[in-house]
Amino acid sequence: MREVGTSTSGLVLKIDCEINSSLRLSIDEAIPIQGLCAVYGESGAGKTSLLRAIAGLNVYSGAYISYKDEIWQDKAHFKQTHKRNLAYVMQEANLLPHLTAKQNILFALKRRNQWNKKATSDNVEFQKVIELMGVGDCLDRYPVQLSGGEKQRVALARALLTQPDLLLLDEPLSALDDNRKAELLPYIELIKSELQSCILYVTHSKRELAKLADRVLMVEQGRYTLSEDIYSSLFPGDTALAKEVVFAAKVVAKEPKWGMQVLDIAGRQLRLKDSGERIGSAVNLCISAKDVSLSLERPERSSILNLLPATVISLQEMPDDFSIDVLLDVSGQRLWASISRFSAQQMSLEAGLDLWAQIKAAAIVA
């Protein structure tokens, strides 16, 4: 690994050690202080082990961990978990069952009072967190009376009230069903916009990553690589995982009559369900190949609202003897479409052909 210098920035991680007989944790990166950094990789790749090391819950020999030039661990120092100004939210909310939601939120302050002596249920900090997480109507309820999404929002409120310099989120949506995930994602976005510090967010979901992340720590068999280019990290070359792509877009209008919002992407307008983003907000769209169809002419009076002019780059035959994946160029960005071999033959598809890509509104995730 690189030698530790006298000047560092952000969260500096230098770890190279065996986690178990089949996994070695290897990282040598400095993560910027602000923004959300996704930690992405397969199960068993060491993501939780990394977060536990940062939190001081796992101790690895020879590791170096510092934040804002404050050493948390090296050969001569080890700062205990309760002395690191961080908050850790796990997959399960882990609320104390004998305390109400309000008591659970305030309990963290009793444990971490040295960081924020003024935060109580009567002051501005408490009220702001309660409003931010939308838990004002469930403060008097016990965990058993809360839904999965409410429990996780209470856990996030508890973490935020300590005003951490570093927020660790370990797959906070993984225990929720799709509806509860969709309910909680906007709150994660609010945390990102309000919290002026670093967030590490462990996820298996490319769509969560595309929606939330400013950068990504990719992990493969315990080895981590930091990248600011989310698209290239998730979809290397022409063999994108599950043939999904990410487009940068901007919210330009609302259509409340239809419950929709209008986005600008590559100079074209797309419509999708209004999920609450403000006009002018930058968003990421994750589009799967299975939700893209092709037409040689611009369709008229179609139920598919979103059309993008595209040019065929290449065709990739699939081993199922039925389908072909078509790689498209859309204003300099790549898009996949998965169609039948029969359709490809009927349309005489070939590299360089101009056509229209049709995208289902429901397939786009802002």
C-alpha cells in the first residue's frame, strides 16, 4: 500500500488483511468528505466488514483509518467507536422494543451527548429531524406498532439527531418490500441534501446507486476501487450487467393533472410518474433493456409515451436462441434494447441504422 502521508483529506482507508480463509479486505483510497459514496458489490464481498472497521467495531491489524485528518486507527492509535463522530444504520432498524419512537430517537443522545449537548425534544434540532424524516405522527408508538418503513425512518432520525460527521448506511432498504423501498428512497435523498458530511451507503441495487450516489466504491472479492464515474463502473464496456444503463436528466415541468413529471434527457423530453423531485432537480434514470422497444418510424398514438431517436451500434445474439440485444447510441450515450431475433430480421437491423427507441414510463427510475 501507499505510505501514509502527513496531509490527508476526507475519509482515508488503508486496509490490507484477511477477513477469513476465503476473503481478503484490500482498500487504499481517500473518499471526499461531502456527498454520498455507494459501496457496491456482491454478497460476501466484504462491504459490511469495511463499514464495521470504519465504525471501530471490527479491528484489523495494520489498518489505517482517518477522517478529516483525525486518526481513528493506525499502529499506535485506536479511537473507540463511541469517540468517533459517526452514526451507523444497519439493515434492521434495531429499535429498543420497550421505548417509544420518540424515546428511541432521544436515546442516542444519551449515549453520544458529547457531540451535541443541546439537542432535546424541545429544541430546533429535534423538530427539524422529525420533520425531515416524517415521523411526527408515530413518536408515541412502540416499534411493534410501526411499519418496516416507519421503523427505518425512526432509526435514521435517531442517527441524524447526533449530527454525525460520517453516516454509515448498511443496506437500509434491503429488509423492505418494493413499496416501502419506494417510500423510503426520497428520505435518503433528503438526508443527502441536508447532511453536509460524508455518507457511505452499502447497496446491492444498481437503481439505488444510480439514484443516490455521487461516487462508488466497487468491491470484488474484497478489493475496493473508488470511482467518480458511476456509469463506467456499473456498466463496463458493452457487457452491462442485466443490460441496464444510467442517464443524467433534469426535471423541467410537472403535470399534476396526470400525476406525471417531465424530464429533459439529451435535449429530449420524457414523462414518468411524479415521485416528488423539485423542478430543476438533477436526477438519474436507470433503463433496462427489457423495457426498450424499437420502431423504424416515429410511432403515432402509442401508449408508450417516451421516444428517443437512436442509431444502432451493434447487435449481440443471446444464447437463448430467441433474443438479440441491440446496443444503441442516443445523443452520445448508450442504451440497450432486448428484442426477438425475428423482430431484428423483420426490421433488417444493422449497425448505423437510425430508428426510434420506445421507453415505458414505468421502467424509468428517477
